[in-house]
Amino acid sequence: YVPKSFDLKKPCKHFVLYLHNIAYDGDNAANATAATIVKPLGLGDHSFGELIIINNPVTLDQNYLSKPVARAQGFYFYNMKTNYNAWVAWTLVFNSTKHKGTFTIMDANPFGLQPARDLSIVGGTGDFLMTRGIATFKTKLTQGSKYFCVEMNIKLYECY
Amino acid sequence: YVPKSFDLKKPCKHFVLYLHNIAYDGDNAANATAATIVKPLGLGDHSFGELIIINNPVTLDQNYLSKPVARAQGFYFYNMKTNYNAWVAWTLVFNSTKHKGTFTIMDANPFGLQPARDLSIVGGTGDFLMTRGIATFKTKLTQGSKYFCVEMNIKLYECY
């Protein structure tokens, strides 16, 4: 097989999305979209070992009340003693007239160390069949452990 | 681009690395690089269900005190009742003048059953943008549940 060639400056698909993480705190079941299932270990003081499962809304702008165009489903955990650093596996699930299908972002996410970080996009289905590419994350807003918003600049280099 | 068609004997990048796993035992916070966040279930007697999060040093030789060239970030868990078998998702994060970027190894790791096992490399960023290939693991040293060293023979077959 010979996949389509790609030019870094010309992804075959390119869009910017915003993910909203609303942490479950025991009282906000109706609004919560993410929840800690394993508490931090107490190894260092940057939540090492905390494992969070998510089903987060993804919108076209930074307003978490905008109509979601996708859901980010998956998990992340913190894995550094000296700074905030995570490992992420998030599948973006699109289920609208505009887009139907999924693609999965999986990589280290040094959000405490770098304002912008690249993560791998490792596969997809439906409109995103067999896709691969890069998602550049930038943290836009954090409110303690309650809420954060991440900008995801999605560049797909293999589209079918 | 048209990726080089690949010949199993001629990877586009080929190097051998050593991963060092120093388990947190509650007293070695300063030296620990990996920690169990879910204890074994007690299903069978090969740690079924134990989930470990890692940020392990990766060196060019078997000496765990050598200067790391990368960090292996991710997790693994045991999933067999009758023998030692694991499932692994490890991202190698390179942050040196020589290499900048990541690639992710994800697969079953039958370390109790096979001296050498092949795992998939499913994607990458930076110097390893969009890479794919195979990592052949060999366990070099195990010290009870405290420490192990794994040789990772990395063969990348798609490089950009």
C-alpha cells in the first residue's frame, strides 16, 4: 500500500477544538464530566498516581456552555513527583450530521512544563478512518482542581 | 511524502535502550520511579490486576545510574492468573540536544512467558513524528518486586 504523502505545513484536515474538564467533587453529579477513580499516592506533591476517567464535552470555542461538537472519552493520570505531568489517552467521538467517527490522541502531556505540547494521534474510524497526525495542546484556563479548558489544535496528516 | 517501503531488516531508525523500574515501597520516595496505584486482586498468584504508573529513566547501557537519554512515561498492569504477563503503554520522552520528541509503545508484554517479545510502536512526535515500528523487549535483570531492567531494541519502520 502507499499512503497519501503529507506536508507538515499542509495537513489533510486541520481544526481547533476546546476540551472542558469538569471534575466530579461528590456533589456535582449532574454537571461533572470527569472523575478521579484512584486518589493520588502521596508520592511527591503533584498528584502522582491520580487516575481520572473522562467523558468531556468538546466545543468550537472556549465557552464550556457552547454546543459540543464531540465528546473526549478516555483517561489520564499524573506521573511526576516534581511537577505537573500527565499521560493521556483520549478518543474524540463525533456524532453529528457534520462529522461521524472517532480518532484517538495518546501521549505524554507535560502540561506543567510546556505551554504548548504535541501529542500523537494514533488512529481513527468513520470520517476519520485510519487517520494519524498531531494534536497540539495548550491549557487555556484552570480553576483549581474543579475545571480546566484545553485547546487542541488537530492536524491530521493521513486521511482516507 | 511517500514513506520508504520498509524492509524488516532495514529499519529507518534503530537503537537499543535500557529502561529501569525502581518501585516505590513507601520509604524510597526520593529514588522511586514507578508506583503501584491499584493493588493485586488476589485472582491467581501472579499479581492479576496490579496497575503501576511509571516515569522511568531510560539509558544507553544497563547501568541504572548512567545519564538518562529519555524517560519512559505511562503504565502497565498484570493480567494473567497462571503466569506473569502484562499489558503496557509506555511513551518514551526524549528531551536532549540529541533527540527531542516522543514515541509510544503499546502492546501485550508476555515477559513471564517469552525471553524476547515484540511490542508495537504506534506513533510519535517531534524527531519521531508519525513514526511506527517494533520494540523488542528482553528482561535483563529483576530484583524481586523492587527493581527490573528491560532492554528495548527499537526498530522504527516509518520515519518522516
